[in-house]
Amino acid sequence: MKRRSLLMAGAGSLALPLGAQAQDKYPSKVITWICPYAAGGNADNRSRQMARLMGKELGQTIIVDNKAGAGGNIGTEMIGRAKPDGYTIGMGNFAPMAVNQALFKKLNFDPVNDFTPIVLLERGPLILMVRNESPYKTVADLVAAAKAAPGKLTYASGGIGGTHHLSGALFEHTAKIDMIHVPYKSGAAGATDLMGGQVNCMFEQMYAAMPSIKGGRLRPLAITSKVRSPLLPNIPTMAEVGFPAVEVQNWQGIIGPKGMPAEIVDMLNKAANKALQDKEQRDLMLGQGNEIGGGTPQEFAALMVAERPRWAKVVKDAKIDPE
């Protein structure tokens, strides 16, 4: 009995360092990165860029798995339901993490309690634009025209409840004007009709708007960032033209399921911060007019906490209903 007890005790003492050693080896297998949007879009491209750089830093492959649908809800739900071992992470975007809880009557995940924030990747402003031939040269011109003919002017968006739509709704409420929202299946489709004169204006993501602005097809009136963009130094902010409340940044970062070990979160956070220092990656993000993120998981969590009540109020005030 004594000998058996000693052997069992010895086995137990060996098991502890072996378990710790296995945990220290993270990541010992492929990591899956869920992108809640379709291949080819900005969220997908950024996911693949960061997965490559972070995988190099971690010494392990990170594969991107696109799970698009329902405004990002399907893929985001899958991230939240994954095993919290660090082998399933994903892109946490503005709409699913800060808006959709107020927007949808039923949401199969809790953006507050079902996830582990890892790091903010970037924030990007939107541009209020009109077609180049439009008679509206300034935001003041647009507001005056909307007040002179309530319910006549139209603004496009890439779908109900996205940043295009929410920016327009916030602008309407702040400027005390009444415009008609025209949702499209994508921002690109809305911008095409804007250029064709089918709609009067649109808030578009800066990275998507720049080619048409440079090509002289669309005229930028104002930007939704806190300060002017170095890419468009002559374009005023919405605050400068009298609407400081219309400060909008479309953001995305890395999240995982709730309950991830702190040491793994820290490892992923450090790998992401290192990846965001890559010169090629920084040049690409800055060249799109985006603000590079980084920082701690706590800072990313604080951003989401601050954004949720703000956009819940916009959804309520504008009576936005996707269904």
C-alpha cells in the first residue's frame, strides 16, 4: 500500500508540470479566425492580413473562416459559442458588438457577456458625399435643401443598421431634417446610384470612397472623424460645419469566447500589437484613412462599453427596424 501510494503521489506530481508545460506550448495547433463577413470585403482582407502577421509572430498557422450573414451576427455567434481555449478567435465589428443588440428583436449572443476582447485593430471615419454634379457644395447647402423640402432628399446606405445608415440617421436627428433612407445590398451599390443621380447623398466608408473622390465622380462635403484626415486635408469635419455629435468611427478588433485564459489573451494581444507595427501593414491601413488601433484588451472593452448606449439611442430615436 505504501509503495502504491508513493507511485500515485509521484504520478500526480509529474502530472502538474506536464499540464503546465502543455499550456505553455500554446499555440500547439492551427488557430481558426472567424470572419463574420464575406470573402473579399474589408473585414475579410484585414482578417487575412492580421492572421498572416500574427501567425508568424506566434509560430503557428492561423486560418480565416468566413461565416457571413445576418449583419455579422452568424459569425459573431460562432465565436462566442467556441471553446475558450484560444484556438478559435475572430473579428469583432462595430455592428454586432455595439449596435445589433438594440437593432434586432432576437440576438443569439450577448455582446457584453459572451466574449473576451483581445485588441482593437482600427477605426475608420466616413465621408458625407454627393455626386460631383450636385448643386450642394457644402453641408449647409444640403441641410438648407432638406429643410426647404422635408421628406424629399434621399440618402443611400449599404443596408439597414450599418454605419452608413446610422451616420445618416444621426445626421438627420442632429440637423433636425427629414430625408428618405434608401438601403442597398452593399455600400458599393449605394455609391453607384449616388454617382448616377438616383440618390442625393451618402455617408460612405473612407477607404471605399477615396477612389471615386480622386476620380472626380463624387464630391466630399465633410468627414466624421474628430480631426481632418491627412488624405483629405481640405475637407472639414462634421464638428467644424456645426454638427459635433456626428462623429462616427467604424471599428473592428479581435475577440474570442468568454472565459479565455488570461495568459493566452495576453499572448494574442502582444502578437496583434506587434503585427500592427509592421510597416507594410501600417502603410496600408493609414493609406485607407484609418486610425491604427492596438493597446490592451481593457481599452478595447471600454470602447465597446461606451459605444453601445450611444447607438442604442440612435436606433431608438430613428425608429430603425431591420425586420
